[in-house]
Amino acid sequence: MSAPDLVLARYATVLVPLVLVLIGLRVERTRDGRAAALLAGISAAVGISALDPVARTAGWWSFAPVDGAFHGMPVDLWLGWAALWGALPVLFRRVLPWPLTVPLLAWLDLIAMPRLAPLLVLGERWWIGELIGAAGVMLPSVLLGVAVAERRWLTARVLGQLVVFAGLTLWLFPRVAFTFDGATWPREHLAVWAQLALLLSIPALLAVREFATRGRGTAYPWDPPDRLITTGPYAYVANPMQLSVVALMLLLAVAAGSWAMVVAAVVAVAFSAAVAEPHERAALAARHGDEWRAYRRRVRDWWPRWTPYVDGPEPVLWLDADCGPCAATAAFLRDRRPHGLVVAPAGEHPGVIWRAEYAGAGGHVAHGVAAVARGLEHLHLGWAYTGWFLRLPGVDAVAQAVVDAFVAPPHPAGTVDGSHEWRPDVGHQAEAAGRHAHRRH
């Protein structure tokens, strides 16, 4: 094994991608495009870090023992690989469309990998790992970057970012931390730790959903919602995603017995306070002005409110008074004096609904269990957490199926003559609020 050959291979794996990235930054001059390329590169880096141990186990490839390696993989090669598989196709997408770039890069990888010896040691079926990596790491990373750069495929953007940031929080960051203190992944009481992790994740998951459903945007700072989001978890705390991430890191620190994860959580808080929050404040103040400043005066970063922040027209929750469970739900909510919510009988609805409907600002509508869950968010933090859990994807469908089968079968309520189709707007909300204001006193 020749030392000069190793050095040459390592220089090539990092300098060639670096030069191409610099050229790509000259080609792609928009901030959103460059930010999307960064996200694609992060996605590829996380995916490669997960692919490498699989490749070693399967015997597809391994690396020569060198300095500057992370779990046996040279960091320079890892970063260069991530740039090629993520950032570059996004930066050059206007010059070379991604459907051509992805197979081209896969083909170049097949040619280049045998030439990286002795740094890279290939097994007999290394090409299988290469094809799996191209399909499972490069293609999703490029699609995520293109979707963010061009503001397309909202659902794919949201799901892709969830996978990437979950991978960072629950896979890559712990792997780095465990190299410092020798901790290992917890092997006992996994079901308990998983349930606790889900509970701590609820604010972040619902915040992501709120961004998508209410603002048509994502959590990535350069792919934001098109309106200020002050509902859902944001009615209680200004940064529910960061709060969940730090809580998950501390939970993993306890589960694994890792002091390095505690340090990582502290660093995450410091980064959020010193770097992320000033950038966010400036961006939100520029986009939303006084509306954002009024919100931030009453909602804190890390310490949640007990009751929700309410601004603007009051949403209306319509419940069928002739349905026993629906009427009981309405009475339950009214007895607890909801904040910024009108609970109205479905008979006064100007259209046809099915048992329950929540009409919020901006034309947002929820039905059935999701509507009641929205109503719970107007009580206090404890009930809001229950409402957020009921609105989790999958949980909402199961809860609705249970209600349909055992509690209140689907039935129409409201104006049943079908004379017009109703859509929520400020006028209807204000009218309902006026009719029922006395019930809150």
C-alpha cells in the first residue's frame, strides 16, 4: 500500500467536488437555490453515514485505516461524496436537468470507485451497494433539493426534511457524541424509550404539519410558510421544533448514559440562541412586521404558555346539538371557557357538515376528530397536547375510525337543503362569534 497513492486519492476525493461546488455557486446565484443545495448535501451526508455500515456488513466495500476517519470512513471522502450526491445536481439543475445528472453521476461513480484503491477496498459485489446508494441516497437527496429550490411537491419536501433532520438528531449526532464518551445505543426497555421519544416529538411533528397545512411551507429556514403561523404548538411556544429536538437529545443521553449527548444538547441551545434565533427574528420581522412583533411579545422561545396565544378572528367549532356525544363535547369545551374559540351548534351552520367542523383563519377547515382536537388546543397546554396527539398522521385516521364505529356514526348536520356551498371566511366567523359571545361570560 503506497502512502503517496493514499494521499493522492484523499486529495482527489475532496478537491474535485470542492472545485465543482465553487463552479456551481457561480452558476446558481439565488439564495434559495444555494440553500436547497446545502440541504441536499446534508441529506446525502446523513444517507451515506447510514449506508456505510451496511456496506461494510455486506462486504461491498471498506476503507484503508487512515487518520481523520469517522467510524472508519475518511471524512474528506465522506464530504466529497455528499457534495457529489447532493449539492452539485441542485446547483447545476438549470444547466443539466436532474433526470440526466443522477444517472450520469452514478455512472461516473461506477468508473471512479475502482480507481480509489488503495483508499477504498472493494468487495466482489460492490456495485450492488453503489446502485443501492444511488437509488436510496443520491436520488432522494437530489429530489429534495430540487423540490425546495423550486418550491414544488410540498408533501415530498415536508417528508424529506423530516427524514433528514430526524436522521441528524437521532442517528448522526449520537454517533458523533458516542465516539467521545464510548456510550452505546440503549438495548433495554426500547418500547418505553420509543414511547417517550414519541411524546417529546409531538410538538415538533405538529409544528411541521402546521407549517404545511396553514402556511404551505416547511421548517427549513429558506423554505418558510407564506404566512405567520401562530396556531397549533406555536400558540404556546415560539420554537417547538428546537424544544423537541433538545428534549430528544437529553432523553437519548439518559437512555444511553452519554455525557457527550448532554453537551450536544447544550450546544444546540446555544446555537439556537446565538445564531438561529437572530436570523429568524430578522427574517420574520421583515416578512410579517407588527404582526410578528405582537406575537413575540407574548410567546416565549423556550418556556411554553399555559393558555394559547390568540389573535385575529376567532375560529368556530360547529358541533351537532342533536348528537349526544357531540353535544357532550360542546358542553365540555364551553365549561372550560376556551380561549379564542366560538363553540356553535351545527344547526346554525350555513351549509352541511358531518357532526363536527372547525373553521379557522385563512380558510382552514378540519372535520370530525380533527375538529375536536383543534378545539382542545384552545383550552390549555395539557389539553392542547392531547389535541396535538390526536392530529398526528395515522393517529387521526385511527381515532376517526374508532369514533365512526363506536361513538357517533357519520351523519349530516347544519343547513341540509343544499342550497349553497359554504366556505369559511372572516364574515361567517365574526357572525358566529357575535351570536355566541354571551356564552363566554
